Amino acid sequence: MHTANRQLEVIVGCMFSGKTEELIRRLERVRIAEREILLFKPTIDDRYNANAIVTHYGREFAAHLLEPGKETLEAIRDLVGDEALERAAVVAFDEGNFFSDRLPALCQELVGLGKRVIVAGLDLTFAEEPFEPMPVLMTLADRVDKLQAVCVKCGGVATRSQRLIDGVPAPVDGPVIQVGGVGSYEARCRACYQK
């Protein structure tokens, strides 16, 4: 098996920074090279399409659902089979922030098997706290790309995800995980972000 590309890549940023778009861009390049891909998304992400990752702008890529807390090689083999796992040159995970703290160990195992592993996800919660398990993945990664969005308030560089309730910033003591998109969140810069 060719293992020259074995590495862990992590794509992070705030909401609307293009993380899924970048993940799909990388996967399309793998597809062009006629290499096999396995893509997983958490069962909690029920936006747009249950069997695909979808950008906020409608681009999509077929994905398998993986339950958070069950990020193991055995679970992946149960979902896709030994052959598919063996053939895959790339194993990718979208919305890594919705997975459990078992994801980093799984990624390390997959890299150990010679896979190129790509994980995309939020690095910060809406309350500006590190969004586990992404910080651990970032420290283990061979490559980290932090993407930025455009602040909807001032047009500056956005690095924060502002959660909204009825158009008003949500209190930071709310639940950390709340799947949402346009209308529930806004990309904001440091100056326009409100706690």
C-alpha cells in the first residue's frame, strides 16, 4: 500500500468560513486522482441531507453517518466493510466538533494504517471556548488550516460564531451543541462578537 500521503489534516474556523467547502475541494482532488474516499459525518448533523455533507451554499458530497462516541475502527468496518476501509486512500470527517473525544485516537489509528485523514470542524464554541475534540486534533495534525469568514456586522475578518435567538446574541451559558446555520448563527469579528 502506498503510504507517502499518510498524514492528519485539520481544517478549522468559525461558522460560514468555508470549512466544508474546503473539505469537499480536497476530496474532489482525490476523486480526480481516482483514489477511494471514505467520508463520515456525525449522526447529530441532520441539516440539508442525511446521507451527504452539504455546504451552506448547496454543494454536497456523499457521506456515511457515524454516531458520536463510537469513533472506532470496528465501527467504521461495521459501517463500510473491511474492503472499503482497505481501499480508501483518504478517510475524512466533517463537523469534527460534534464527535467525541474518541475521534483523535481513531484518526491516529487511521494514519497508522497509511491513510490520509482530513477533519473539518469548528475550533471555538459560540461562547469562545475551545470546541473539543478539535484542539486535540489540531495538536496532533501534520497540517492545520484556520479559515476565516466575513463579519456580517462590519465586513472585517470573522473568526467567531455568534449564536442568535430571535436575532439577538444568545446567552453563553446555553447548550454547547446546537446544530444550525443561517438565521441561528452569524460570523463575526472579535470586535463585533458579543458575549
